[in-house]
Amino acid sequence: MATMSERPASTFGATLSRRQFVKAGGALVVGFSLVGPEFLKGDTAKPVVLKNSLDPTLLSSWIEIHPDNTVLIRTGKSDFGQGSTFTAYRQIVAEELSVPFEAITTVVQGTTDSTPDGSGAFDFLGHGTPNIRKAAAYTHQALLDLASEKLGVPKDKLSVKDGIVSGASKSISYGDLVKGQQLKLTIPVKGDLTSIFGLSIEGNPPMKPVSEYTVIGKSFKNSVISSKVAAKETWATDVRLPGMLHGRVVHPKTLGSTLVSAGQLDKAEFPNSRVIVKGNLVGVIAPTEWEAIQAAEQVAGGTKWTDWKGLPGNAKLYQHLREEADWTSAPVEKSKPSQGDVGPALASAHKKLSATYQLSYMKHAPIGPTMAVADVQRGGTVHIYTHNQNPQALRGEIAMMLGTTADHVIVHAYPGPGHYGRSNGGNAGAEDEAVLLSQAAGKPVRVQWMRADDMQWSTQSAAAFSDVQLALDEKGKLTGYQIDHYMPAMQDDRPIGAILAGLPTMPAPQVHSDGVTSTVNGIEDDWIYAGVANVLERGHGTFQVGQKASPLAVGLRDHSMRTPGQFQQNYPRELAINEAAALAGADAIQFRIDHAGEERAIGVLKAVRDASGWDTRPSPRPDAVSTGSALVRGRGVSLMLRSGTYWACVCQIAVSPATGKIVVEKYTVAADPGIVVNPMQLKRNVEGGAVMGISHALFEEVTFDESGITTDDWMSYPIPTMSDIPEIKVVLLNNPKVGTYGGGSEAANALAAPAIAAALHDATGKVMRRLPMKPAYVQATLKT
Amino acid sequence: MVTLNVNGVRHEVEAPGDTPLLYVLRNDLQLIGPQFGCGLAQCGACAVLIDGKEVRSCITALSSIAPNQEITTLEGLPARWAKQKGLSAEEAKNTLHPVQQAWIEEQTPQCGFCQNGMMIKATELLESNPNPSLAQIKEAFTTSGPSPNLCRCGTYVAIIEAVQHAATIMAKRS
């Protein structure tokens, strides 16, 4: 076959060239170019091209169209149960290409040498335009150009249905278009592959009009569920390499202890085990898993550490944060919607509220502790086999630890237990330790954290408190609202094994750390109440608790967790708005409707009001009581805008004042994400988020003493059981006129806490401004 | 040497008698359905059936299992169902256990790490109670075992719906 054209065709910032032809097979490969015309116009630094990555101009591919009309897609995003890569991504690509959902037969994800874009397992839908959608749109344009040339029909006279391009009584399939050719489409890309946000596709390829959608909006099933349920999926936990040893790590006695001496092994009992010490990192390796566990216990018993008492203990947490933490080194962040002058509004208020709200530390608490297999090959490449939400970022961190470049590290991504953000910055906990033990052993090593390691040595969701002042006029209108959010740095991406071993890591959170790891506390909770004339929202940040005092620079390390930062800010806001409604003598939903500016916010409020059977009236209920053993009931509401989706939630509870035990009887949520991509998957995500939210609200609190974390298992860190869950009702508002699709795997978990707290107020007349609402804390509140 | 009868196959295993069954299943027999969740019998991720009863393989020592006891892992559920229903070998090959089928049709798992234990518990329940009430389902997953079966992704609603769906499938086939 002869060359059709040497001339590159340019469309919407992409460049198509057809120089190479192959005898058989062939595929349209949409790679990305780092020197694309759009990119060169910007002043962004040129992204580093890494070996062991898909070649950005030749081999890297986002989408392949095959001669048999099947399609392969690649994404750096890893699935952890959201299902987006297996459902929404296939639907989005199928839609933009106008092929059936089933034509997308392969989804490659996560692994660093076979996916293009990096980034974490968050914001899958990219505010409506994830990378894969743009890649598909560019591909669609390229295929139309090809068809136009092949059929001799102008591009604007062509249409596509089920992968067949037709026009002027002629037609050709995508498969036939690419058959026998290897085509390269280069598209502009920017970003940093190993950063938390990875690379993003630039340019503005035309997208399919929403009115023509046929694939998006349907409940396609998630293919990985079938293989997991049938025990046919290879999980990270299943990876076994030839000659692999089992490893366990003996973590320090406290979050600030240094090693005095490592314990010895009784060689008669454990003839094949070995202790590995590197700085303050103590590891044990053995040929079998059971021997590794037992040997590690013996070594732990004999290991001596220095003592350290540098934490305030959880009983004094808020006092410590208020009185001792440094809130002055990080600049105060002010939200964009801040406007007017709250001071005069407060001075002239008919009614005022001044209150403080507190949230405890919470664990991501994956149901399986973190693990990794590492194979450090002498003089060669480091291979890591693990479950990770951001494999490219992990790659960068491991390279930094080893003093090498990311070219020498490949992270192989496998399914694993959901950990809700913990490894979005690159590491979940065991990966670096596996690398160090493998390096010392000269063999592949599998490090599995035990339950206590995972509870006590992983990062956690940051504790926070907020001060609110608000003003109401005599008509019950909210005239002034001021909130000051205080939270320690919420993201520490340093691998713990590297810290313990004294090897290079990124810096501990500080004012000038990059982006998310800074101590600066940005405003994360989108303001919804445009009807309030005077608003002031400020974020105050500081170092992690214990970070500066710990000789290891460890302390209570934090990490973003499902709805990060926004949960810490939305809980105080929404509970305060409920209190404002009560002060105004207004119904809490109507009060929100009266102050909300946006139609979609009002839409979800009305939907949740109808679906929950809400009785419109002020809180507390007229017969509210805060004493006695009889159950009292109440209901509360909350509202949030996150990732382009509007959410409103109603919780109906029963509480026994005598015991302080709250039972959520019904959780109703309404969500307007714009276009609902996959109703079934979104509903399941929201149901799961609802349960996690009830867990955050009622159960979850990391306890710690002056030395370290004292929650170490599911007894000391309880989460809900099946008997703890209420009736859950999910109302999805498909809103195509919005023209885009908002996120859905976060927010539902954050909505429960303020709604339940408002319901407690409704039932008892008492406001509890602290999470979690454990029975003992509820009892104490009700006695005030 | 310990003799184990797993999914209808006899295995001779070279491991100390105090070794928890979980590590032998996963590392020696390559049966990877059961997962390590806590090692403390607090979550259920490692559950298997022994003579039809759900047990936590993470704390079950090899020496406590008799050679004639039938161990069933997630991998063995299809064959268990086929045997119970007298399906032909050909039918059995292409059949999932109704519990697994329901788990797929209801799109139950999120991350799926706990779901091995959830499906084992559902199988135990439905074999003794083919038509459980909502209260009985909650009782089974909360108080019938050594600990509640825990799901961190919060899929309990989907699990309840899948158990009810599995009961319907099983009733149609009996």
C-alpha cells in the first residue's frame, strides 16, 4: 500500500500525520505531543519525558482503534470501586466516537509504563471533561478527516453511527479506515507526569452535542465487578514473584522514637528469617508469611526505642490547636465569594450566633491493610506491584528516596482495598518499605502491613475547628456570615519508610511546600448562599500536630480523605446555617431556599424535601426533650456543591437522651450532577458514601496519647455494621441542560454529619458542635 | 504434613500446625478469594465455609481442621452449587453460584475487598434459610459470626439487595 499523504493535517490543536504503514493490523494511535502548537504558545515549563513511560510522541496512546472495530483506552487513573474507568470512561469515549459501549473492549489503567497521564483516583469526571473525553474527541475528528479523504465526501456531510461513517450514500467502518495503516495523531499536553495532578490534554476539539447522546445516561455494568466476584481478578495482594520473600516492618514505639537497638532473632526458631535495619526502619524477612509474622513479633519484643511524648493527647486536641498551634506562619486564605462587611451586620443584628465547631481526626481505614511487592533489580529497574491511587507520583517518590530518576522505577497497578484518598499523593504506606527490604535482601519482597500498622502508622484525615459568627435581621434574613476555618496541613506525601530510614523525601508540610502539601488552608467549600450580603470566609493553616516536635519529623501525618478539606469546612457551615434557621424561627430547608442564589441548589433542596417526607416547620420540634430514656426523633438537612454537583441531604434520627445513642432511621439525598452518566453506578457510589458519612458522624475518632495513635483495630476504631444503616433513598436529578457531568463518588460522605447534628437539635433542642457524635459525647451535650 | 479438603480436592500441605489457614490458602494453594483484612477475626474478609459454616481463616489454625472437613472458598462456590443442584459437568463449568450472579447483577461491590466474606456469609445464610427477612439478613451479617462482616465502602444496601436477589434466583432453580 502506498503512502496516502506526507502532509500533516491540523485540527483543533492536534496534528495528524500518516507516514508509516504496516502490512497488516494497524491502529489509529492517539498519543500526545509535548511540542504541540498549543503547548509552545504557553510559558509552562516543558514536561519531562521519562523512559519507562509511554513515548509521548510515538508509543504513548490514549485510545487505539483496531481494524476489528474494537477500541482500547488507557488512563492513569486507577479504579478503587468508583467504577468510573470501567463504566463512565467507556461511555464517554463511546459517545464521542459514536461507537457502541461494547466496542471498548480494553481499559488499561494505572501502571506507569502503559498509561499516559498520571494523576490520582479523584475527580474522575474532570468537571465534565476528563482527559479521555478530549482524547476521544480528537480521535473522532481524525477519523472524520480520514473518512472524508477516503470517501471523497466533505467532512461536514459525514455522520457516524455505531462506528460506521456515512455520507453521500457512501459508508466505511472505523476498522476499515485504519486497516493497514499506523497513524499518529499528536495532541497538546501540559503538566507534570509525577505530580499529584499529572498531565492534562489541551486544546478544544469539538464535542458531541448532549442532545445526540445515546450511550451516556444508561446503566452499563462494571466489568471488573464480574471478575472480582468470580475470584478471577488478580489483586495486588495476589502478586507472587519467583524467589519472593515475605516481609513485616517493626514500626517504632512512638511517633517520635528513634532506634536504640534492634531485637534479635532466635535462629533455632526462625532459621530462615533475617532482620534488616536501616536507620530507624526495622524489617524482618522470611520465606513464608507465617514465619515473617512470628519472627517480626519476636524482633518487636526485643527492639528498644527512645521514649517520646510530644503529642497533646486527643483529650487536649482542641485546646492544643486553639492555644498552642502556630496559625501565623501560613498566610490567611480568604474565599472569593467573601463580600461586604460583616462587622456592621453583626453590630446591628437582631439575633446573633457565635459558635465553635470541632471535627476529630479520622482514618481512611481501608478494609485491607496496605501492602506492596517490590523487586529491586541490581543496577536495573525497580518494580513495585501494589494498589495505588497515583502510581506516577509514587514512582517519583521512590526515585527520590533511592537518589535515582523516575526512569528507573515502574509501578504496576492492581486492584486493592479502597483507601479513599490516602495514596492520591503517591503512597499508601508499605511501598517504600518493600523497596528498601528488597534492596537489602537482593530479592523481591512483599511487605504486608498488619491491622495495627495500618491504623497507627498511616496518615489520617486532619482534625479541624471553625469559629462562626452570623447575624440575622428582624425579618429572619441572614445579613452577615463569618467563618474562620482552622486545620493543620491536610496532606503529607512523604513515604514513612523513607523517613524512618533517613532517606530523601519531599519536605514535611511547610508554608511554601508545593500545592496540596502546604500548611496554607485554602477555602474548599463552595459558597452557595448568594443571598447573604456580607460574607467573610477565611482559612487558617498550620503544621501537623507533633510534626515539629518529633525527632523523626513525623507526628500525626495527615492526608486528604474523601471530600477532603471541604468536609472539614462544610460541616461547620451547614450546622451553623441550621442554627441560623432555628434562630430565625424558619424551616431549615425553606431558609436555605430563601438564601440560595442558584436554581440547581434550590432544585436539590426541593427534591430532598419531597423525597424525605419533610414536615416544614422550624427546629427544634415543639415537643423536643433532652432527658429521659424514651426515643425522641428529629430531622435535619445539609447542602453542598462539589465538583460541579449539587447535593442536599436529609437525615431522620431517633435518639435516646439517657444513653446518648443516635440511630439514623432514614437518609435521603438528592444530587444534580448535570448529566447523569450511569445512574446505577452513581446510585451505588452515593449509597456507599451515605454509609461512610454516617460512620464519620457517629463513630469515627482517632484517639491518641502523648506518644502515638491508640486506635489499632476495628474494636477501637469502629465503623458501621449492616445493622447500623438506615433506609437510604437516592434521588438523581438528570439535568442535561447543564451540558456537563459532575463528580459523584465524593460529597455523599460529608453530608450526613451536619444533617444528623441538626436532627439532634431538632429532637432535643440541644446543639452538639463536635464530631463524632458518640453516645458519651451526646450525653454530655444533652446535660448542658 | 497436613491434609486439607478444599473445594472438593485433597491437598497435602507442608506447614506448621499453628499456621492460620488463610496463608496456606493464599500462598500454597493459590486460592485468592479470601483476603487478609485484620488477622483478628474482626472483619470477615478472610471468610471461608467449613462444613457449611462461615469461619475466619485468619485465626483458624491448620491443626484445628480435620482432613474430612470440607473447606469451601469463593472459588469453590460454583461447584458447591452445581453439586447441590446435580448439574452436569458441562452446566457446572458455565455456572456461577446464584450468590455470585446476584452480586454481579446488583453491582454490589465498590472496591470489592470485603465481598469474599460477604458472599460466603450470604451462602451460609441462604443454605439454611432460603427466604430470609430483612431482619434475618441484618442479623446474619452482624451477629451470627465471630464479628460483624465489615464493608468500609458502605455497600450494605447493595449486599441486602443482592442477598434478596440471590434468594429469588435460588428459588427459581429449586
